[in-house]
Amino acid sequence: MPDHPPLDLPEDGKLARNITHFARALRRAGLPVGPGRVIDAVRAVQVAGFTEKQDFYWTLQACFCSRPDHARVFAQVFRLYWRDPQFLDHMMSMILPAVRGVQEEDLARPAEKRAAEALLDGIAPDRPAPEDAPEDSLIEIDASATISPEERLRTLDFEQMSTQEMAQARRMLAGLRLPVRPVKSRRTEALAGPLPDWRRTMRRAMRQGGEIRAFETRRRRIRPPDLVVLCDISGSMSQYSRAVLHFVHAVSNAPGQGWGRVHAFTFGTRLTNITRHMRARDVDQALADAGAEAQDWEGGTRIAACLHDFNRDWSRRVLGQGAVVLLVTDGLDRDPEGALGPAAERLALSCRRLIWLNPLLRWADFAPRARGIRQILPHVDSFRAGHNIAALEGLAAALSDPDETGEKRRLMQMI
């Protein structure tokens, strides 16, 4: 380890101690914070100084955050640790179960629960007993009409899940199944069907002295379609893309559920094929290998360039037999205007169905105002939300019904 020069801080000062405790909370929340960054943060605050809270905030963020997704968790932990005088009550209201109608329901902001759990670190203060209740009284709560934890997780946004809830959601995603209707191949097989088989008919007639006693028939082969997943792994899609890749791993390793071959690609600033990594039996090892392969994880977004590369290099290989394409992205593109529309159109023409999962669709007032969304939307067959487990379960309806369009028709009227 490198040697750091001594810090000229007062012996009775508490700021360095508070920064150390704050760094521990960040580490429990998932940020890679070690002793070296703590020393750098203390020294940076000493050198830079601060007269306002925002100067202190940006100094610590520069020391503790190295990726865009770290800034969101840092902001919530900072707000709860340094700025909110009633942060403990606020955190306990998010973590402890509350009875509907007794406590005002307040949805947690993204990464807020992770920050609360990191600061509390499993400590739950005792709740005071009611003053007018006798010591031997028994308080009963009728929970017959309340929602189960599994049902609550089905409709909870991936961004609002705590660390424990996300681990439970991954176990639920591992058990999801995505049934799909088989497709008819252009190849035929010698079974009873509507197509005449003249070759077999004449061969049988030749064995019977040239007399045709019955007509042989054939039918088209039935085969499962292939699935191709194009998953956005940019900074704005980090939490959602991890959940979707867990779902893709479950589909890839579930034999006999109706799919042929499952191909998985990630894209941010470049396209990466992670199909072979998704075939690993262990999901953690599969995602670790996929993350090592995709160097643009949690970076920028170039949807047009990545779709162009897929159409040029992979389209004829993986879409040649009528595959279904699952596009998972928020549609926020940074490529030049006019490049995304033709790439999305060619992708739609090359596949059997193009289904778009967009986590931004979870908002009730969502409108296709972004340039990338307006260019992709006319070329997809179905436009659906992809922000929770229930949305992923709803994919079965989009796959079984060829006329199902999701929210496409409603949003196309706004363009």
C-alpha cells in the first residue's frame, strides 16, 4: 500500500470520524470504498475546505464515486447521513412493515432503501408501547387482506428494491417461464397432413404394379422459435439490465419450455455477444463473465450504432429462421439524428416479432418525446413496460397473441 503523508487535523476533531462512518455506510450500500479512498476524502476536505454544503457534497462525491450509477446511491446516503435531521424515522418507515391506513404511504426513491439499510446496518430501534395500553394487553392485527411479500415484489420497481428484495426478486426471476407458440417450418415431414406427397405416392404405386390405391400426404414441421435478446447496459439501464439478464439466464437454462436457441447481446457504446456466458449453470458466474466481456457496462448509449452492427454482423446468423427479438432499452440515444430509424426498421424486417421493453413506460404520464423513442416505436410489434417482475411475466401475452401491441397504438397517436 502507498504511504500517505500525515494529516494536520485537530486531535479532538470529529469531522474525520464522521467521514469514516459515512464511508462505511457507502461500502455497505455497495460502493467500492476502501481505506485509501477514506484517507483521500479526509485530505481533500482539508485542502479544499467548504463554506456551503454543496461544496462538501461534491468534494466527497469526487473521492467516493467512480461510476455514474454510484452517484445515485451516494446522493441518497449523503442526504440521509448529513442533510436530513430526521433521517432515522424516515429510514425506519421505509424498512419496517406499515399497516395501510395507519401510516401515510410514501414510495421510496431510487436507491433510497439501499441507503437506509446501509446506515442502519440491521439495527432496529425498539418501538415504544402505547401509553394507555395495559402491560398484559395483546395487540392483534388482522393481516388477512394484506398483500404477500411475493405479490408486493411482483409490482415493485427494480430501482426501488433494497438489497434483500433484489436478491429475492432474482430467485423469483429464476423460476419464471416464458411459453411460446411453435412455428411452422418450410420443411415438411412424412406424416398425415394437407400437403400431397407425390414422390411417396408414386413409389408405393410402383411396388403395387403401377396402381395408385391411396395418396400419401405430408405436413410442415413444427419447431420452437429462437429468441434473441438485445439488452441495454448503459448507466441509465443498470439496475433493469441486471434483472433482465437474470431472466434471460433462466430462459436459457430451462429445458423444454418451448424455445429453440437463445441468443443474448448487450450494448451500450458497442455490441457484445454474451450467448455462451448465459449457458453457464451458475447465474452469478454467468453475469460475472458477461460483465467482464462487455467493457462498456454502465457507460454511454449508442443505440443506432449498435443496432447497425447487429444488422451487419449477426442478423443473418441468428435471425434466419424467424426468431423473436426482445429489445430492452429506454430509447435514450446519443447517436446522430436519423440513424436509429433505418437500423430499427431493418431489424424489424429481419425478425418474426420485435418486442420492446422500456422501463420508462412505468410512468403514467409517459409520452414519446425523446428522439430515439420516436424513431424506434413505429417499427416494433409490441411496446411494453419492463420495470418489475409482473411486466416480465406479461411477456407471455405478447408472445402468444400476434395481434398484441401493448402501448404502441396509444403512443403512436402522440407522435
